[in-house]
Amino acid sequence: MTIVILLVTFILYSVFFYKGQIKDEVITYNTVNLKNTIDSYEANISLIQNSVLSFSMNEKIAALDKPNFDYAAGSKLIDELQVFLMNQSLYLENMIVYFKKSNVTIEKSRGADADVMFQRYFASADYSYDFWRAQFDNLYVTRILPSSIFSEYDYSNKKITRQLIPIIIKNQTNPSVLIIALADAKKMYMAFHQSITDDFYIVDDVQRPYFVSGDEVHEAFPVFDVNASFLRDGSNYYFYKKGQSSRLTYVNVIPDDTISQMKWNINFVMLLVLAVLISILASFLFSLRLNRPVKQLVQAIGQLTTGFPWHKNSAIKEFAIIQEKVRHLLDSNYDISQNLEEKNSLLRHYAYINQLKNIRNNASFLKDLIKSNQPYRIVLFKLTFRPQLLEEIDDDEERATLFISAYINKILTEKYPESLTFQLESDQLLSVIYSGDAELSLDETLEGFKIVLDLDRAYCFSTIAVSDRYEHPDEFKLSFEQVKSLLQHRKFNDMNQVLRENANPRLANYYLMPAQEEELNACMTNGNESQVMQFIHRELAALRKRESTENEVQSFVSCIVDRTKRAFIVNQLDSELLQTMQARLQHCHTFDELELLFEEWLPRLTDLIKSKKEKKDHITSFVFEYLEQHYANDITLDMMADKLNITRSYLSTYFKEKTGTYFVDYVNLIRISRAKELLSRSDVKIQDAAARVGYQNINSFNRMFKKFTGVTPSEFRKVERV
């Protein structure tokens, strides 16, 4: 009953407290939304003006501005117009270049005399041929005109209409050339407008409409106060603001009933009363059902603990009985556990060994091994075996590790009798050493291990990570994570190394700069052996000079392999040879070995790529080249099929047959590869990386990233930062 009353009180308080604030919140919401809309419109208009002005400086435009128009050169200008209009962020439907001297106009699909162009293909009741011709006499650089319905009559005399906003650009160096950028008004509205209603207007200083979102034009707007951002007039609220660049006023009309105060609703009252009644009834039913099991539980505990006094600490008799008797059972269980701990230490030791074989790397179970009254250190041994060792002893890594484990355990137990050594993985050993004050002797012991292991360095070498000194068992997980992290700082060589916590725990990672990425992709895709080897020698020399870690060098190797794999896919080559090289790379542990392996294998790989390049398939090559340059754009199979002038189904089947990969999978492969490179840099957010490689939906990006890498973007970044 208390809970029901509290919840009802909270609901009523919330209703009365917030109903007076909703109006202000909705006004703030609409003001912010209009500001975002204006910022988007203004930025896009400025982008269009700057882009078109830059295009107007094209040498072909000046060359075509003659009384006798060169139609052959004009076709090349049409091609450049098509490329320019492919930029979807401009929201341009078309662009018309009007040459006054020849009275010829050019747009993205055709050229025609100016009177034909403005009467047949881009006819408007607001803008006639005479209007456009008169613009040559007006002095301005750019001018935005009100939107209008432009009609086009095709060869079957069918009328096609579009609502466009003309933006006129005049380059003073070519005063007899007029460029008319036709922005798609509806697309801009759908992309930029954010509001709970669709009553949106763009007007000038005399309230002449430049764009209206609906079919009807607002009869008259009230006088706008320049010092305010909204006003109420009649049954509407008017949110307005003037753009800094265009000097146009953007208006959003919101009906008053949308922003009105909250009012009591009879349905709300009835639902509240019904919910209270159901809650009260449920509370009684659950109380009745709870009584019998609790009573039986009290009786059962009483029978089990006959002879022990009952101390009531709770105000409720039944719960006091349960509390006291369960406490007694726990105390008894603790005493038994302590007795077993003291009398069966050897059995406990072997039990934990068996547990470790099952849990492997789960450190949370290991803290129980630590004695609470002694300081300790954790030492993690990571062993790297060369293939010739396993061939000579005719055995696997796990059994080879057992031989070394027996030696390490023998030495440690002689110097530290209470130490424990376990095999965590097939190539990892973990030792818990109760060193006390014998810090120097531990250093001497580890150096002794290095000397012994150096004798067999041609077959095996090790990384020994030593934790700081810890005092409490609860810190075991921290010490274990410390030694695991230290392994990442191993220098790239085949020497036995002892690693301790250093002053700079930051782990360097390798990633390509944009210029390097472009260079490597071009060389690998074209099978340019000399330039690829020159790049690899240069990068390996830099890594060698700064004594890079094994983690950084492996990142570099993965980078080379990924680019090679992509070149194989692009050129439709069998990856068996590449897989063989990858297997060999796993056993390279020095810079000299890496250089020799690359010098042996990369010429064979580039020869395959080069020979395949000479048998170029124009369909797949066009797809690969287009995706490399436009992967961040919205790319569909239909769009690519249109560019190649083939059907969608034919392109899908042909691409799968030639590459062994579905078109959608290859697009995502390119994007995820780029995203991995961006996420390797700490200054790029995950959401920004998704947008920069073409994913506008973060959920889609996360799903695809995990599909291709096996981990989420955040997990990938954690690994990179470790």
C-alpha cells in the first residue's frame, strides 16, 4: 500500500509540476530546430555559390564563348557538368551554362538554343527567355531567385514538372556567360527541415515567398521584430530568423494547439484510478500467497536447527528467525571451510591446477591462490617456438612448454618454496612468487632464465613479464592484467626479453597516412614490384630505427597483407599463394627475416597481379575503381548498373562469377577496411568514422564491422589502444 501511494503521489506531482513548463520547452525545441534548418540551408547555398563560381573559371567555358559555337567542345563541357552534378551534397537538379554571344545553352544532358531551352526543356511561368537574357545587363555576382515550377516537354510531348530554386552565378572575367544552378527545392526541404509541422516558408524582406513547403501560400505574415525569434499572431506561432549569407528570412508556422498547456483528460483519470485499484488488489493477493511458503520455511529451519537459541533482530518474527538461522548455517560452513583449508593444502593445490586447465585465462578464479599475509609478484612467461623445434622433437607446443615449465618450477621452488607455476596456454606459463624482500634475488633468477634460454634461441625464445609488488589477494586481477599488458611492449626481435612496468606505458600502433595509403594501394593494385619493395624497405627501416614493438610491426605486416588481399580480389586471383605467404609471416621474428620473406614472395605476387592486369575486365575494373574513389557515397547495385548501361541482375551475377564475392559484401569490405584505419587513430570518434566511410546509421555500421572483423568498433579500438 505504501508503494502504491508513493507512486500515485509521484505521478500527480509530475503532472502539476511539468504542465506549466511544457510550453517553454516546446518553444525552445522549435527555436533550436529552426536554427539547425537555417544553418543547413545557408551552408548549402554558400557551398553551391562557391562551387559553381569555381566551375565558372573552367577554361572550356571561356573557349566556347564565341559567336560560332563549337558543339564538339560543348559535348566535353557536358561531361564535366555531369561529373560536377554527381556531388549529391549540393542538391542540384541541373545547371545551365548560357552563352550570350552564340545564344546557346548547355545543361547536363543536352545543348540547345537559349529560346528552345527556356521554352521547352526548362519552361517556367515566372522566368521566361526574355527574363534570362535580361540578366546579362544586371550587375551582380550571385543572385538567388524564388523557387518556381519548371516544366519539360519530352519527344512525346509529355510534361514533366519540378520545383527548383534558381541560383545565378556571373563570373566577371566572362561577363557574357551566365550560369544558372537549379537546386532541388523539395530535396533540400526534406534534408534540412526539422519540425513537428510541415508549414515552412522562405521569404525576402518584403515577405515575397522564395519557397513554400505546402501547396498553399500563406496570405500575409505579421510584422517580424528583428530582436525576437518568434511571435504569436492569431491561432499560430511564427518562428523566424534571417540567414546571414542569403539575407532571406526562414519562417516555421506552428499551430497554437500544438504548444497549448497540458489539460486534464478523463481517460487519464480513469486509467490512474484503475491502475490504483489493480495495484491494491495485487498487493493483497501476493501477501496472501507469500504467507504460506514463509511459514513452511520457518518450520523447516526450526527442525534443522533444534537446540540453538533464536535471537530476533528483525521487527517481523518470521524474517528474524530466517535471518538468525541462515547466519548460523553460514558461520558453520565458514568454520568447516577454514578447517579444510588448513588440513588439505596439497589437495587444494592440485585442485586449482585442474581448474586452471579449464578456465585458462580467467583471472578472477586465481586470486584465491594468493596468501593474504605475504607480498607477491606475478611473472608471465610467453614462449615462441620456431617450427624446426617442433619437427625435431616430433611434438606440439603444449608438450614442449611442459619441458620448460618443469625447469622453471624446479628453480623457483628451490629459491621460493611457496611459489606456484601453472601452464595457462599452450605457450604461456604463470608463476606466483612470494618474494618478500628478496627483490635482487628475483632479478638474478630471471636473468639466469634468460642465459639458459639463450642456449636454444635458434629453436625458442621467451618474453618474461614481471608485475609490481602487491600486498593483497584482491589485487591479483590487477597484477595479472599488468603482466598481460606488458607482453604488448615486447621489442620486435628474437631475443629473450624481461619486461617490467616502464615510465611510458602508451603502446604505439602503426597506421598509414593518407598519402602513404594512396601510394601503396596504387602500387599494389598495378603490380608495381619495385615501388612496393621500396615502400616496404623504407617502412621497415623506420620501424627498425625506433626499435618498434612486436605489436606495431605486426600491424604493419597486417597492413601489407590487407592491401595485397584487396589487390587479389580486384584482379580476381586465387588467394592460395597469398595464404602461404601469410603462414610464413607468422614465423618471422626479426626485421631481416621479414625483409627476406617479402623479397622472396612479393615479386611472385606482383607478377600475378601484373599479368592479370594485362587481361583487364572493363566491368569489374570500373566497379573497383569507382568504389575506391566513392566508397563514402551512397552506392547501390542499381546505380552501378546504370553507369555501365547493363541490367542490375546481370551485373550482380557477373560480379559474383568473376570475383567470387557479392557486390554488397565487397562494398562493405572496402568501407570496413577504411574504418579500421580511421579507428586506429585516437582523434576520430566511432560515429565520425562510420559517416566518413559511408554509413549514416551507426547500428548498420556496428553490425557490418562485427561481421567482417569479429568484434564491435569499440572492442576493436580497445584492442588497438592496449
